Amino acid sequence: MKQFWLQFFTWWNGQTLGTRYYTWRKGQFVGEDEFGNKYYRAQGPLIDRSVGTERRWVIYNGEADASKVPPGWRAWMCHNAALPPSEDAYQPHSWEKAYAPNMTGTPQAYRPSGSQLSTGRRPSATGDYVPWSPGQ
């Protein structure tokens, strides 16, 4: 029952009831990634008029976080690859990094030295800053 109400009132916990219904009616399962996210495309000759190509979407496993989509699936979702990694012999490139969660807004977020949120003391000014004033 709790899952029903979460789907009814929230969009960030996997999928809404509308997405579940649309996926059931028009979705064709394409594959699943290592995080448990499921990928779909529209069945038949449906074209998304706003994009001009077939509609593709992901149902996240857990909280909706776009950074959880691996590079191969991201390329397919953005129409940069014609075949999804489940149909293609996809091999990650050497320069691709492994998944790292987006820590923005959390205590683990990156805070460079000089940031108001970083711990420690802010470095002193170096004297190379010249403020702008009108008329110069």
C-alpha cells in the first residue's frame, strides 16, 4: 500500500502511476543495467513529435538520479547510439569512468579551498585582484 501512495504522489521514487500505465500500454522492454534501471522504447511506429525520433525512457531502480545511467545507456537514451548496450556488443572505452554518485547538496559534496562551506581557513588574497568600478 505504501508503494502505491509513493507512486501516486511522488516522481522521484522509481515511477509514477502514469509512467507505469504508459509503459504497460506502449513500452517495449529493451534491457537492464548493472544498477537495476530498466530501459524502454515506444512500441510500433510511435514517434515523439517533440523530439522527432522514437521515445525512449528509463525506470530507475530506487531514487531517480540521472547520474546512475551508465555511458552506453546514456548514448542510447540521447539517440547518439542506434543500438542499446543490451543488443550491441558494447565495450566501455578506456577513458570512461565508473559510476560515482552525485554528492551535490550533501555533506560529502566537493568544497574547494576558499569556499564558504569548506572547513579550515580561507587563503588570504594574493593582491592580483583589481575591482571594477564604473568609468574605468
